[in-house]
Amino acid sequence: MQSRRDFIRISALGIGGITLGSRTIPGLFGKSLFDNPVVSEMKRYPTYCEVCFWKCAAWSHVDAEGRIQKIIGHDDDPHCNGRLCPRGTGGLGMYEDPDRLMTPLIRVEEDGKQTFRKASWDEALDLVAKRLQELSATYGPESIALFNHGSAGHHFSHLLKAMGSVNASAPSYAQCRGPREVGFKLTFGQVMGSPEPLDIRDTKCLVLIGSHLGENMHNGQVQEMADMIDKGGDIITVDPRYSIAAGKSKYWLPIKPATDIALLLAWINVLIEEKLYDVDFVQKNTIGFDQLAHHVRQMTPEWAYGITTIKPDLIRKTARLMAAASPAAIIHPGRHVTWYGDDTQRSRAIAILNALLGNWGRRGGFYFPEKVKVPDFPHPPYPKPKWGWREILDGKYPFAALSIANTFLDATIDEESPYAIHGWIVAGTNLPYTIPDVGRFEEAAQKAKFIVVVDTMPMEITGYADVILPECTYLERYDELRTSPHREPYIALRMPAAEPLGETKPAWWMTKELGKRLGLEDYFQYADFTEVLEWQLEQLGSSLDEMKKLGIKKFPRKSGPLYQPDNEVPWFNTPSGKVELYSAQLKEAGFDPIPNYTAHPTPPEGFYRLNYGRAPMHTFSRTSNNPYLADLMDENFVWVHPKVASKWSLENGQEVWLKNQDGIVSDLPIKVRITERIRWDSVYMVHGFGHVTKKLTQAYGKGVSDTQMITNVMDDPIMGGTGMRGNFVTFIKEQIS
Ligand SMILES: Nc1nc2c(c(=O)[nH]1)N[C@H]1C(S)=C(S)[C@@H](COP(=O)(O)OP(=O)(O)OC[C@H]3O[C@@H](n4cnc5c(=O)[nH]c(N)nc54)[C@H](O)[C@@H]3O)O[C@H]1N2
Ligand SMILES: Nc1nc2c(c(=O)[nH]1)N[C@H]1C(S)=C(S)[C@@H](COP(=O)(O)OP(=O)(O)OC[C@H]3O[C@@H](n4cnc5c(=O)[nH]c(N)nc54)[C@H](O)[C@@H]3O)O[C@H]1N2
Ligand code: SF4
Ligand SMILES: [Mo]
């Protein structure tokens, strides 16, 4: 049966390909990015990196022939302190990638087969505007959803709101840090945001609970961690895997997966029973201490040992170490925290432990961040939508503060619902590699009546599009000003270092053109995005000229000191105005007011828990085709404990297929890496590989996609995060045909 939407592997169509007259791709071959070309003779243009969302400010260096030769971190930027991570340095590969999307494409049927044909921008934009308008007229503008991640999302969410929909969603919430934000908001009245306001450089004890800094290359944090180690600070790493951070730690706690809450409660028990907590902070600034103390009384290290496999003595020693360092001690809140569905509660336990250490607003703990408020370029008020993502949730996930991307998939499948989603704009997110339960994605993609994808690469998501709009890379465009919270408020400019290759265009241009076609020109009252930047910078007392020279600009703090002054009583944005160790809000909504440990299923016989994470030289699925970064690592391996390897007679480098608990077999094989660094009950792989699109000539067919194996999604009932670590895999040594 032919489906509404065949997945088109943009292959053999000859549609990508960078050929610009006689110009060959600069630097792609025969040059190492890690060489040192003479940058002093080059022109430099400010930018901020888009290879991940740490957004390091940088300079693109361009030679006399107009070729971008190198990207170097901005010395004054606290996100990078002049040093990009390997991915940022290799960001040039995003620009030079020979497989880039180069022209708009429209899905057509030829001889009964669906394919893409090249289209002009006018054709493509006319078609997108027409289809969006039709959907809007038939089902209301609210039925159009935006899936976004990264800078393009800013421009498209403005367009979406101007159309009358607030249904925009990014995987950085329900697939990433949502539970942490809710856990901290419930406890301290404040979310962590990005970058997290952690005073790592001055801390004396850093506790990492599955935060694998060093592989998770969030630049400023990794640098500060290195500094604190140099200054003699201690790290305690809780990770079932011997991570890079574990190798730098005073204590590595190889916890049994899915049992962290028990360890956290035992640590709380020790701090309270041994009176190691910050009594003054707790008395003045928290509510619910007595209930907490009562709650954890039985949760001794001995109790936790039986659950976590961490010895009682080690639990006590580590609790004492953090207490001795407090308030210059941090339990890192983590970032990708959607693990087991009880993630908001785990994040609450982390927040509570931090509160007991009295590190809020203290040097070496949490500082008070501040960011520059960049004014919105004037536009008419947005129309008021009749419904939005909250109606889609229908009371589910009561503490969700942002939309839940996967519920948009459900709302697309549920076509008859009054809150059905019918049209998708996808800008900068590779959904089938990002949202767990690919079957659900497939079904939703079939039901969607129209899909437009805005991307730089022919990633898998483009195979589902009706129209593909090729965006130029961050090195070829202006974008909104970066204004992230930090110790001092900063703004950073991104400007092009080169003309867009091929027919590619920036998202701001696409949205303006679509706005024009949708009768929304009032929302886009500028000929060029530089007018927006010029206006905004003028309001801030700067100018585009100045920013082109500076790249980043620092402003004085207005919100007060970086740390809590001793003579002032802090106020917390919670219902009680205090840190809520006991949460009446959660209780009222029917959830545990203080976190509890509940057991999770363990792998059945012959299966191993699928664990996954980051590699320092890659970001999700977006960099696996990057020529420079693929040079450093071009496939993922499945890490297997020697005991398991021996049981299965597996050898290093041997290819196996994986099968999960629901019978899903990986499309591709993956090579075995035998290592003591992983527990015997788990296997590990780096996320982002296993591409099935042939047009990704570098990444095609290499490794396995962890997402394909994640079909058991453990929803967080509090806020809707998609717990992904409850999946188990076994090995298939011969391919099943
Ligand atoms: N299985 C599994 N799933 C996960 C995770 C995991 O570890 N394992 N991690 C989760 C986390 S923490 C997060 S934050 C999300 C990340 O999820 P995503 O951000 O969706 O990750 P990517 O796979 O990198 O997809 C990014 C897409 O943006 C495109 N792109 C890159 N640059 C640009 C640009 O300048 N403009 C446009 N228009 N497009 C661009 C890329 O080509 C790619 O198609 O994934 C989540 N999902
Ligand atoms: N190089 C690189 N850096 C990145 C990214 C990238 O793509 N590449 N992405 C960025 C983004 S968006 C995010 S959200 C972060 C994610 O990075 P983090 O938030 O640091 O980490 P996670 O991906 O959640 O966790 C991976 C670690 O958790 C461990 N783990 C698995 N199960 C358990 C368990 O039950 N308990 C404990 N304690 N540990 C467990 C794994 O062994 C692994 O070491 O990384 C960011 N930094
Ligand atoms: S941490 Fe690396 S990839 Fe992320 S923004 Fe900074 S340089 Fe770019
Ligand atoms: Mo993330």
C-alpha cells in the first residue's frame, strides 16, 4: 500500500553537492583544521557557534580569497574563554559539507513513485504559504505546529505566533532538561536555564550524577571543572559507566542504573543524622525540614546499599566530603535528565541536597545569573489563539511549563480531536533521531497533512517533508543576538563570514517571505535582518558597527551582587517564598511532596540496559556527517563488559545487530567494544549515529541509532519528560534477512 508520505531517501538525485562554478570546496581535503594557518593575515567576523547550544562566541577567519579558514573562540566570552571545543573548531565542516542541501525541494510523484524535484524559492514558498493557509482556514491556525531547535526556531516561532498558533516545541524540554527545570522551580522557585549558574570554577566539591562533563563538552563548564581540579577541588562521580569525569574523580560511585534517588535520599539521611547540613540556611530559608528529616530517617546508607550497590561507608564518606566543602559544593543538576520517568523527583532530590549544603547564592555554589534584555523589534500584537499546547495536554503533566514535543505527535495521530495538529513546520530538529518511539513518529508523519522542513542537511527528517527549505549555515547568516545569562550580562553578534552557498537562505529571510505571502507583512517591517539588529543595538546603547568590531559586549550587572549578601534575607519564587523541601504543590496535585525511591524493572535474562551519551567530538545526529568531526570518530560502538562478551563469545570490532525488549532489530550493525568501563548489566553507545539516508555520504550506514532501540518511553507524570533509559537490548550475531 502506498503511504501518504513515503520516506524519501534523498539519494541518487544529484540534488545536494557544493559546486560553485570552478570553486572547489575550500579546505575540505588535504588540510587539518587543527593546523595553524596564519590568522593574523585574515579578516575576522564575529559569530557564535551553532554546533551545540552552549553558543560559544567566536571569530570566523576568512582568507584573501574569501574562504573561511578557521573559527577561533572569542577571548572575552565566558562561554568559551577563547577556546572552542573540537566540535566548534570543526564547525567549518557544517559549511563545507559536500552533502548540504543547496536548493528548495518539493515532493512530487513520478511514475507512481514519490521523489523530490528542485524548485525555485518562489515556487517553494508559494506552496508552503498556500498549504499553511488552507490548513489554517480549515482547521484554524492552531492546528499548525512548529518543532524547532536552534536559531531557526526563533524566526519561525515569530511567524507561527503571527499566524495565531503557540504550538511550538523544542526537544530541549521533554527530551532533555524539562524535569530538572521543574524540579528546581518547585524547590528553589527558579529554573536552571542555560548555561546553568554553577560556580564550578570556585567550588571545592563537584558531584556529578550522570553528568558526563568531558564527554558532554559544554565548554565553559568543562574548563571550569579543569580549573577546579587544578585548584585541588574534589569530584564525586555517580555513573554506572567509568566516564571521563569518573577518571578525574576522587570517588567514582558505579551505581546500579535507575537507583539514583535511593543514593540521594541516603546522602540526605547522612547530612541530617550527622548534623552536617547548613543549619542556619535551613532554618532561615526553607520549609518542610522536619518532614524531610522524618521521611529519610529509615533511608540509611545500609538501606541504599541494597538498592544502589554502593557501599554504606562510601555513601557516608562522600556525604561528609561534600558537607566539609559546603557551601562551596555543588550537586550538578544535570542536563539531559529524561531517564526513568521519575526524573522530576530525582531533580527535586538533587535540589534538596543542594539546599541542605546552603550553597544557593554562595561562592562555589550557585551564583545569581543575569542577562541583557534585548527588546523585541516592534510588531503588532500577536492574535490570541483559541487553544494551544495546554489544551492538547488536557490536564496531563500538570507542572509542564513548556510544550511537550512528543504530544504534538500524538495530537497529529489523533486526527479527530478538536485539538488535532495537521501541519508541521520542522526547523533544526531531526525528529526520528530525537524523539523516542520512532513508530509513533512514523505514524504521526503519515497523518500530517503537510510538512515543511527547514534544515541545512539532508537529514532523515527531510525524507518526510512535502517541501524542504535549505537554510544556510550559521557561518553565512545574521541571527538574533545571543543573550544568555551568566555572571555578567553579555550580548554576542552572529554575522556572516561568507555568502550563502548555492541557493541557501537564512531563516529570517524565509519567515519574512512567508509572512508576506500570508498577509502578515506588518510583523516583518524590515528589508534586512541587520535593520532589526541595528534597532535593538541602538536601544542597548551599541551599534552594529561596534558589535562587528567587538563580537561580544559586556554590560554592568543591574540585578545586584553575584552572591547573596550576608545582611539580606533571600526570597525564593515559590508559593511560600522559601526553599520548599516539602512541596505542598506536588502533594495537592497527587504527587509525592518529598521524593521517594521506587524500583524500576531490570533487564530480563540475556538482555542489557541500553545506556547512551555523548562523545566529545559530536553533537547528537547533526555532526556525524561533518567531514572534520567524522575524521575524529566516524561510527559508534557498543560498549560491552568483558564478562558479557565472553558469555556471548563476542570479539572486539565484531559487528552485531541489537534487538530490544519489544523485538525491534537495529537497521544496521554496530561494532563491539569490550571494556571494563561499563557495568555488566548495561551496554553503552554514543547517541547520533546509524544514519539511513544515503545522501549523508559520510555518515550513511555507520553505527546504530540509539533512538531506534528506545521504544519503551517512561513518561514523567509530573511534567511529561520522556524517560528513555528503560530499554533493554540483546545481541544478534547473524543478520536476520
Ligand atoms: N535517543 C536519544 N534521543 C535524544 C537524546 C539522546 O541522547 N538519545 N538527546 C536528547 C537531547 S538532550 C536533545 S537536546 C535533543 C537534540 O535534538 P536535535 O536538536 O533534534 O538533534 P540533532 O539530531 O542534532 O538534529 C538537529 C537538526 O538540525 C539541523 N541543523 C543544524 N544546524 C542547522 C541550522 O543552522 N539551521 C537549520 N534549519 N537546521 C540545522 C541538523 O541538520 C539536524 O537535522 O535530542 C534528544 N533526544
Ligand atoms: N560533545 C557533546 N556535548 C554535549 C552534547 C553533545 O551532543 N555532544 N549535547 C549537550 C546536551 S543538549 C545535553 S542535554 C548534555 C547531556 O549530557 P549530560 O546531561 O551530562 O548527560 P546524559 O546524556 O544524561 O548522561 C550520560 C551519562 O549518564 C550515565 N548514566 C546512564 N544511566 C545512569 C543512571 O542510571 N544513573 C547515573 N547516575 N548515571 C547514568 C551514562 O553512563 C553517561 O555517562 O550534553 C551537552 N553536551
Ligand atoms: S561547546 Fe563546542 S559545539 Fe558547543 S557552542 Fe561551544 S564550541 Fe560550539
Ligand atoms: Mo539536551
